[in-house]
Amino acid sequence: MTRNYTVNSEQTINIINQLLDDGIKKIAAMIRHSDRFYATEPVMEPFMGLNETGKTYAYDMGTRLRVTHPPRLYSSLMARCVETAYLIDKGFTKQHGITLEHNYMDADLFAFYIKDFVKAISHVTRTGTHPFIRSWFNKELGEDVMLNPHETTDRIIGFMLKTLTGLEESQVAICVSHDWNIFPIKEFKLNLPHEEYGDIGYLDGVVFFEKNGKHYLTSYQAKEPVLVNLHP
């Protein structure tokens, strides 16, 4: 089984480079993993790794990150995200001859908001991804199936801003996650609903940055960055 998504590493790198060129010192990008295998059985979904094309995309992205701003890598616990982070690391190291810190895995980049995986995937199978996401955001799914979408967004935002503030100057965090982690940020913080702005491509996502002591969020689809704060 295959699914067609665009590869948006170019857009992600462009945002990072534009911010660096504007003198931004701390940047944290949350991106979707690279192209992967898809299971025919829903229960196998957590175990699906990258396909050969996806491996190339992730490695290539690593080669294109600036040597002056070495990435600090984070990932979800799922194999496809760990593999993406590893190949970004490998590409950067091969291109620049610099050894990076090991990838940090964190549950806040994982699908922690799925409370009942079997019910959630069954719902997606019946309705499709976009109607499922809308049902989640409209709180039409019980919290025994999916965590409250606003609580989910706050938790992810909190992780990303803590990661951002913990960076050294001229360091870029690359946090490899899932499209379902990125959808609520685009919906509730950037006002970019998926029905209008579409799927989240491979290696695409949202970018947080610090400027004059404040924290901002943007994406290639956003008209302008928005101010964000740590959830108390």
C-alpha cells in the first residue's frame, strides 16, 4: 500500500535559512517524518519504517542544513521518526564532517493523544483522515479515543518552546514527529485548517523561533509569524 504526499523539505529549509539570514539565533522546527511504507493491517502501522525514497529524502535534507548552525535532533518514539532523524544526522555528518549529539526521543513528539489506537484507526478507515481530524478538533470523539485537541496542542507547544529556549545560540533543533502532531498546531495557532491548506507533506512542518526575548511560530503557508507562549 502506498500514499501520495508531497516532499516539502525545500520549504522547511527555506524557512530556517530565511530566519538565519534575518539574524535569528534560536530555531526549532517540528517536521513530519520522511516517506515510508504503509501497512495493510492497521495494527502494523506503528512499525512501518521508511522506504528507500524516504531514506534518500531524509539524508538529502541533512546535507543541506548549514554547517554554521548544526542541528540538535529530537524524534518521536516511532521507528520512522527515529530513522528520519538518524538519516538527517548521517547526511549532515557526511557533508560537513561534524559529529552531532545523539538523537533525543521524546513522548511529546509521539502520538500520545491517541487513547484507543484500535478505535481511532477503525474510525479513520471508515471516514478517511480529514473527516477524522475534523471530528477530533470539533470534540466529537470521546476522550477515551482521542485526547482533547486543545490540551494536545498545549502539550506539543510546551515541548517545542522548552526545546527552543534550551538551545545554545546559533543552534537549530530538528524535531521529527507526525502529521497528526502538526495538524492541531496549524489549526489552533496558525489558523491553517487542513480542509483549506491540505495535507502535511513529508519533512514539512512548523517552525518556532526566538526574537527579542519572545517566541514565534510560522510555516511556509503562514502569512506572517504568530506570537506564542509557554503554557503555564
